[in-house]
Amino acid sequence: MRSSDMASETVLPAQGETPAPAAPAKKKWLTRGRLRTAKFFLFISPWLTGLVLFSLAPMILSLVLSFTWGTKIATWTSKDLIFSFRNYAYIFTQDKIFLRSILNTFLYAFMRVIGGLLFALLLAVLYNHDLFGKKLYRTMAYSVSLIPVAAASSIWILLLKGDSSLVQRMLAEIGIHNFDLFSKSTALVTVVSLDIFCGLGSTMIVILAALQGVPKELEEAAMIDGAGRVRRFWTITVPMISSALMFASVTGFIGALQTYAKVQLLTGGDPEYTTMTMTMSVLSRYKATNGNLALGYACAEAWVIFVIIMIFTLIYLKLLNRKVYYGDE
């Protein structure tokens, strides 16, 4: 027998001997699952980089700065970098303007959300019926939300502010003179009316889409049982669109609690801080001593706003989520 044939033959273990275990196969490091994960993170890396650099990092830095008493970063001293709760204590004990802004902001939010939902629901119900030219009306109602904030604020000022404004002239024609819509008692309502006007179209579209998803069979069955229009609306339509109403109310509240541009353009927080909001207080925060921007104090106010919005949203969702109907229920 040739030597090559002998080498190729399988050597059997002797009687009574156990065979040697086979060497374990080496696992590949780059498996299909890991490759898929790497591709996923590669595709989201631009968004992830922006999230870390422009959201998470500024949030962490502002949280650290909120415990300092610094003004401009270029003029910081060792005393400014001492960590303490001085800013937060001052907010809740001595800063009457910020506490007033919290009250103003919640009044603004409640008026904005309740008024916006009522008007949007009214338009959505109207446009859900068979009307001549209803597509044109829907487009016109939604196009209002596309108007820039600066342009809408300018229109509101031309319509409402001053004796020569259109509304003041109309009031003068019916015998009402010197009715200031930007006084201490009416300025906040005037600003809320602008916000409702600007957000009416988008809210109306959300509610209208929900109305079109209400099954006709339920309304027909209620009609057979003798239910009138009002009863059908409150017992069938409103519960069926409750998820859309909740979505519109939650997003409306969060947006209203952060409002800034409309109030700043219309009133600037005046008269006498009656329209000052929480966000305006943060962005206009100055030290009374030398007028430098109190960066640490502004960061503390921003975190107070964040906690207030988070707590309010969680409570709001907890209270209303049980009464909301979802389609898969």
C-alpha cells in the first residue's frame, strides 16, 4: 500500500479508547445580525449626530448652568461656578414676574385650547356635510395656518390696534368709543384670538379626518331608535373622534405653554406683564444690577418650564386616556 493511501485512510480509535472531541468551529464576528445593526446606525448617524450635538448636549449644559450664578460666559469668575440652588430658590420666592408669567401662560393655554377646539370642531362638522364648494372652503380654512407668524401679527395690529384700525372704526359706528383691545384686561384675549386664528386650519383638518372615519351604520341605527341630531352628536360622534380631540388638545397645550413669537410681536409682554409668558421671561431675563444676560438664571427658568410641561402633560394624559376611544377597541 502506498504511503499516500495510508495517510488518507481514517484512523479508528483502538478498542476501549474514547474518540477525541472535534475542534469547535470558529464563529464569524461579522454576522448577518451585526451587519444589519451596523447599517441601521450608519443610516441614522446624521440624525443621531444632530440629536446629540444640538439637543442632548445643550440640555445637559443648561442643566449644569442652572445651578450656577453666571452672567456672560466670557466674564465668569470662580464665584459664578459655585453650584447651588440659589436660582431655583429665587424663582419661587422672589421672582414675581416669572410667577406671574406662569399664571398668564396657563390662562393663555386653556383659552387657546378650548377656543381652538370649539371653532375647529364647528368648522369640521360644517365641512363634513355636503356643501356646494366645500373643497374650496376647506382649502381656504387650512391656508390660514400657512400665513407666517410675523405677517399674521401685522394683520392683527392693523385690524385691532389704534383708533384708525378697522375694528375700532366699526365699533365707533355703533357708538362704542375708546375700547382698547390691548389694555390690561383685554390684551391676553386679543393674543389668544390670533393664536386660534393661526392654528384653526390644522386642527380642523385633524378633526375632519376623524369625522370621516365615523361609521355611518352607527348613526343610522341611532336614527332608527329615534335619537335626534344633538344626541347622536354627543353619544356617537364625539366618543368616536375622542382620540383626535385628545391629540389636538395635548399638542395645543404643549405649544401654548411654549408660546413666544405671537405675544412678543403683538404686546411684548405689556401692559404691566399681563401678557408675559414663561418663554418670554426666559428669553428676556436680565440681571437688574448691570443688565447682563443672566445665563444661569435663564437656564433654571427653562428647566422649571420643562418640568411644569412634563408634569402637566402626564397628568392630562392620565386623566383623559381612559375616556378616549381607539379604533381597535
